[in-house]
Amino acid sequence: MTGKTDDAGDVHMIFGLLDHGSRALLGLAALPDKCAWTLLGYLFLSIGKYGKPRAVRTARGKMSVG
């Protein structure tokens, strides 16, 4: 998850999902917020589409609060 600032100064959160082995982009979405429930929802949608992963890895970043 990262953020992108637009010309008006508003930050828009972006969620990206990559396959670790192939580095294939599995998902990219603009998030309405960075609440943990929102992130879990997008993760569960991805699991429903691609199946259960052996592991979930995250990039180091600030704690999601929301």
C-alpha cells in the first residue's frame, strides 16, 4: 500500500498485490481509506480469486490506522 498526492494536495491510497515468485501484478486498486478492515477486504477478494496463498508478505511501512 502506498499513497499518491494529486494536484489539489489530497492523498489517495493505492493497494498493490504481487506474486512473490513470478512478480506478476495480481491486483491494483484505489482504496477509500487505509483502515485494516478495508485492507483485509481486498486481501480476501484476492484470495477468493486466486486461492489461498502459502504465505502473505508485506513491505515494511507505517502501521495502518484508521
